[in-house]
Amino acid sequence: MASFHFSAQIIGRSKGRSALAAAAYRSASLLRDEGTGQEYDYRRRHGVVHSEVLLPDGAAPWLADRQKLWNYVQKIERRRDAQLCREFNLALPHELTDAERRELAQTFVRSAFVARGMVADLAIHAPTDNDLRNHHAHVMVTLRKATGQGLYRVKTREWNSDALLREWRGAWAALQNRYLERGLHPARVDHRTLAEQRADASRRGDHVAAAALERQPEIHVGPRAQNAARRGAAVPSQARQQNLRRPKDGTWRSSRAGEKRKRTVDYRRIDRGNRAAFNAQRGAHAASKMTRMVETTQRRNARLRRIEARTNQEIYAIKQALWELREASSRSAWQRLAPAHRQAREAYLARRFSHFQRRSQLLRLLLGRADRILAGLFQVHTHALRRSRILNERSLTLRGGATLRPAQRPGLKLRLWHED
């Protein structure tokens, strides 16, 4: 099943990052920082199936050289807290072939970024041994428009808008679905939140899709925490500072706002200190909720079948009564009734027969629909149980109900505590 992922981040000096180091790692190449003389050599890195630099029309040809491009970016960005570039991380559908995934990524990058004047450094990565479906692409784009001489002297602030990011997310989902449909794959992706997708499915009357979306979103577990978990260690959650959103007009009233532009987010209160275990709890909750939904649907279906059985019994009894009224011998009790009474009785039985016939047809229609819903819920339930098992295996759980308690800093031994 294809999954949607589209994230954006800024690579800047304020966090001690380098555009050259990021580009070398993502493209598995050797890049040299002309300012410091430091070399970033990732040529031994595996999994990079394609990398290229895409230029807009009219851009200087030398910008296609990854070495010259990012050295030039780091040279013109003089501030010690300068934003160097923006990076996008895109999940690619594993249902497509390598050539189709490359064409998909190139088409989107050209239409979304390069067409606006950005220089885009694209790298497509193959999945690792941990998840063979994790095909993804990294796209590093410049924050300034490309010109015939290099990059424009002023950054393009319009590219920082949240509305444009939402537009990119929607365009990426639509393009993926177009390629999946062209390849006759049933999978589809959706960039909207689970709540929005669930509301839309309910409006369409798709109860199975609405039930599948009746879950809470999982918290992202980064590569650092995943690698630590594979080694038997745990990365503790911390309180981090995040930048606040800009005002609606896109500008700050004062450049001296300082810490007023930031907020502190205590992730220890969100994920209880361990993201993998928190996701496992959410997965178990979703599976339990789906189990209750399946059991409730089964009880409703059983009730409909009991009603259908009673309806069929009523239809059989009415048929017997009509046969006795019309075909019985003269010794029958019906024959001794007056003709008017017999006609009234026959009309009454005919009305009841017509009523129960319509009821039986409606019940068959409802039961057919209920069985289809139940079959879909069984598939969703199986998927929820499988997902819960995967999340539980990823969580840091030891034998005897003991879990790994995150160490306060690297190098400390992990302490164990037992749940009551």
C-alpha cells in the first residue's frame, strides 16, 4: 500500500549544518568545501539510485555542477545563522518501477520547484534492508532564483508561505495517484489529515474507508531513534525550541523579537519519553477499536438475519393461509364463511404478503451491503493487527514486561523498570 510523505526543512548554519555535507551525503559523492578545505566523502554509501541537478530556463550552466552550486550558496550566505537551502523529503510509491519513480520525481520537481526559478538537487534512494518499500527522494532547492550569472541577490520570500507548502503537498499526491492509475495499481495516496479523509469518506457513504481511518496519527520516529533501537539503546525525548509561525502578512513587525518568535515544545509530555512505545500503544488502541467495531457489526448482521428468518416464516404462514382460503375443500372452515368475509380475509392476507415481500427484499439488500461492509472491516482489522504487531516489535520492550528506560545522555547504561 502506497503511503504519503512530504516534509520540508531548512538547512542552516544556526544548527551547525552544511549544504555541501548534506548534498554529498544525499548524492553519495565527494564534495570539497572551498571555504574551509574540508572534504565530505560519501562515495562508499549505497542505495543512491539516481542523482542530478535540475536548472530552470535561463540559469547559468555552471550551476548544474553540484560542487560549484553549493560552494557558491555557502559563499553568498554570509551570516553565521544563515539559511542555506530548503530540503524536501518525498516518499515514492513502491508499486512503481525504478524508471517510473525517477520520471515521477523529475516531473514533480520540474513543475513545482524548477518552474518557479529554483535550482533543485534531486537524489533518489532505494530502501534499506529494514523496509523494502521505503523508496524516497531528497530534493535540495535554493532559496534564491537562478539567473544567467548565478543566483539572485535577494531571497524569494514567497516560497516560505504555508499556503504554497499545502499546494505542493496536494500536487504531489495528485501526481502520484496519476502514475498509480496509469500503471493500473489500486493503491492511492492522500495528503489530507486522517480527520479530513474520514469526514469525506462518511459523506460519500464509504463506511469501510471511514472505519479504516478511525485511528490516531502516529508520531514520526527519526533515523537516529530507529538505529538506536536496533542496537538495543533508546534516544530520550527532549524539550526543543521551535519557531513560531509568521503573521498572516508573512513578515515580522520587528527584527528584534528574539525569543518571542520561539516556543518550547516538551516532547517528553507528548510521547511519554519513548516514541516507539507510544506508537505501539496507539497501534494497539487502533486494533482494539477495530476489533470492537467488527464485533458490533457482526452482532448487527446476526440481528438482521434473525429478522429475515422471522420474515420468511411470516411469508410461509401467509402463503399457507392463502392456499387454504383458495384451494381448500368445502369441508374447510373457510368455506363456511360468507363470501364477503372470505374476500375481506383474502385481501388482508394479500396486503400482509405484499408487505412482508417488500420487507424481505429490503432485508436482502441490507444484508448484502452489511456483508460487504463486514468483509471490508475484516481486511481493515487484519491490517490493524499487523500494523500493531509491527509497532510493538519496534518498541523497546524487554522480557518479563520490562521496558528500556531512555538514558539521559549517550554512554550511560540503560536502566530497567517493571510495569505494574
